[in-house]
Amino acid sequence: MGELRQLAEDGNADAAAQLVELATELGDTKELRRLADQGDRDAADQLVELAAERADVGELRRLADGGNSDAADVLAELTEEQGEAE
């Protein structure tokens, strides 16, 4: 993963896409978070999806607070579902 990371940081778009794909397959939220925080939209999308699958309200809130509207939407849905379950 280190070589892909370096290539991605050097501006290689294919390496960046592969890095996002690999991090997603491994469930590596730390790597996805790092990439998303650097502005990688695909990483942010995958992080939202992974957080939604795990019902990770904290991660969704962090992303929503950072301006990610998809995370805000998923967070609202989860909050509504949890409210209905109570």
C-alpha cells in the first residue's frame, strides 16, 4: 500500500483510484479518512458508504460536520431509523 500511496501523492490518478479501492476492500477507514481529508471525493464516498454499513454515527457526524452532504443525509436516515426503533 505504501508504493500506491506514494504514487497517488505524486499525482498518479490511477494509483489514487487503486488506493481507494484497496482501502475500501480492506475496510481501512484510517486510509480512506486520510484520502478524503486530502480532498479525494471517491475516498469520501467510500468512507460514507462504509460508515453507513457499520452504522458508525460518529464517523458520519465527523464527515457531515466537515460539509459532506451525503454523510449528513445518511446520518439523518440512521437517526430517524434509530428513533423509530425506540
